[in-house]
Amino acid sequence: MESLITAAARALEAGDPLGALNRVALRNDAPSLALRGIAMAQLGDLAKAKTLLRSAARAFGPREAVARARCVVAEAEIALVSRDLSWPVKTLAAARATLERHGDLANAAHAGHIEARRLLLLGRLDEAERTLAALGNSALPPASQVVRELVIAGIAIRRLRTTDARTALDRAGHAARQARIPALMAEVDSANLILDTPAARLIAHGSEHPLLLGEVERLASSTALVVDTFHHVVRRQGVAVPLGTRPVLFALARLLAQAWPADVTRDRLIGGAFQARHVDESHRARLRVEIGRLRTQLKPLADISATKQGFVLAPRKTRDVLVLARPNEEKHAALLAFLTDGEPWSSSALALALGISPRTVQRALEELARSNKVQCFGHGRARRWMTPPVPGFPTGLLLPTPLLKT
């Protein structure tokens, strides 16, 4: 019977969950429960997988600490894929420490990669990088190497280092081919698409065109004055003026930049920045005040001059003024960006990732659902949100060595 356990574990390593289930589907001993749990996770039934893994962890005896720790690691990966970002990280850390003490370095590294992926989703790039550095890079199985390189690529993409990202994805692709796991190959291909898909729009001189991520990176080092709608800053090379807490000032800066080198009429500035339908003297007085505030904020980078019709932007030390805009300026674009990864998110996880209140996220999700841009399933705490269509199964739910190897 042990040969069936070994064969099932090898089938899981090869990305064949149905082959694993054929060998252990009718067994209820602890090793079989654990393998069935991982197989169900690979097939997309995460709720059933979690139940099986918890049952397996309880069924393993007190002397089987390593097997229990592997179940914890598998459950943590399920939590990551189901975007349960509040899953207790201390439990994962304890399991990782157990695996390290008993010499299971491959699964210990896999636990570290799960933590790094969670930190990446939360935007905590420095912590994710430190977690990877502490793991080292020696003698990792190909499947685990793929996960590591995908995290490295994700960090590089977030930091606009496209050359580093492509290098990491090339390494990930090589490791995925060695692992011969189609799901991992598909995940690498999907990550590569990010670098070849328009990431922003460049607006200048009254026209616009899409930009790839590499072009956005080059723009960051250019001498142009850039109004960045992603981060709500106005910048040129190393000098940046943040306006994220001053939405009216940022709206005025964008309107002036989009029209440059022409001026913008007062009525258009009032309508765009104040959302006023009918302009009166109170709006004109407010515009003068806000333009004065903006002029003070932008003093290191540009001046704002009055014209007969309105105002014009006058950049310093450059002849280029550009607006870097999102590809789609949907009201809730940042939230939709997280949901387009194809995985189901809870509203609490989205709040953690976006750094805003859960109630604000819930209101935004309800608004998007009314316009059929997102859909939900489940109820209460089990409710999850995603963009249609629902994907067939999650990727990457694979321990790098047989679960029950001793």
C-alpha cells in the first residue's frame, strides 16, 4: 500500500492530480487524506482541500511533526490562492521552522516562498525581498525555483525594473520546462504577458498612445515634466511633488499638462477641477486661490502664468510636459487591477492590499457588481469577488517534494 502513497505523491509533483486521486481516493489514513487535499486544491475545490488537509493534520500522530507541518504549508498556499491574506502567518512560520529542524529544506523554502508571495500581494516589497534573501537559492527543485523566480519578477515589475523582470521570467520558464508541469508553464506565460501588454497611456500635445512597462520605466528617467496619475505626483527626474492628498490641485495640474503648450480656459479648469455645471464669480475666486496654491507646490518644477483666457503651465529646465495615465481610468481601477489576476478575493483581503477600509472596498465592489464588472459567490465571510469569467483551477498549488517523504 505504501507504493500507492509514493505513486500518488509523484503524480502530484508531476501536476497530475487525477492520477493521484486514482490511487488514494478511497483511503482515509492520514497520508492519503493529505494527498487528496493537495489533489483537490490543484483541481480547484479549495474548500474540500482545506477540510481534507486539516483532517490529515489531526490524524498524524505526535511523532509525525514533519507531516503535520507539510499540511500546514499546503493549507497556507490554499489561503494564498483564495486570497485569505489574514491567514495566521505565525502558523506558517512555525511549520517552516519545524521543516528546517528536521532537514526538509525544500518544503521549508516553499513555505518561505508562500510568505514572500503574500508580502508581494500586500505591496511590502522590501520585506518580500528580505524573505527571499534569507531562503537562499541552493538546490531548489524546479517547481520551487519557478515560484521563487515569479516572486522576483513580481518585485522587479512593481519597481519598474523590466530587464530584471524579464531575466527572472526567463529563469522561471527554464525551470518550468524542467518541471514539465503545464500549470507552471502557463503561469510563467501569463506573467510574461504583463511585460508585453500596455501598462499606461501617454498623453502629450493633445494626443495619446499606449505604453508598455519598459517604456514607462524609461519615462521615469527622462527629463520631461511628468504628471503621474498612478501615484498622483508631478515629477521630473529625481524631484517629485506629491499631490495625492490635494485632489483639486492634481486635477488642475493634469488639465494644464494635457493642454500644454496651450493654455486652458478658466471655465474648463473650473468644470474639470470643481465639477461645477454653472460657473459664477465664487468659482472664479476659488480658482484663483487654488492656482496660487498649485503655483507654490510646483515652484521647483514649473510656473503657472495667467493668460487672457485662463492659465498656462511653464515648465522649468525642460521642453516636454507629459501625462502618464492608466490604460482604463475606471473609477475603481486600482481595485479592478487586483481582481484581474483571475483569483477570488475577499473584501477584507482587498482592503489589506489597497490599504483602505473594508467598508470602502465593500461599497466599491457593490457599485462594480451593479455594472456587471465584478461578480461574487459565497455568503458572509466566505464571499469572494472576481472578474468574470471564473477560471478553471488555480496554479502553483504544488509542494516541491513528495508530501509524505520522511
